[in-house]
Amino acid sequence: MPKQKTKRGAAKRFRLTASGKIRRRRAFKSHILTKKTQKRKRRLRKATLVSKADERSIKRVLSA
């Protein structure tokens, strides 16, 4: 059987950390930024980790 291909959409959105956790960018930072407060936009800049509940399915898609 041929090798499984990684889902390219997921590969562009997620990165694995050295400890095996998954990093992601935050949502709601692409447009309509005028009505969002500076504090909110500043928080959206930073990447964060994927929740425990979603980790398993995302790891499967990244390695598939």
C-alpha cells in the first residue's frame, strides 16, 4: 500500500512543539478589526495550544 498523505490544510494551520503538543493561531484576527479593542487584538496575535479534546483528531490528520 502507498504511504498516507498528510492533510495539507491541517499542515498549514498546526505545528507540533518539541514536547508533542500542537500549536495553533487564534481565530477572529483576519478582518473587521476596527470594532475590536486593542487588548483583544493583542491577545489574538499570540499562538496557543490546541485543546486536549481536539488533540487526538488533529494528530491523526497531521500524520495521515
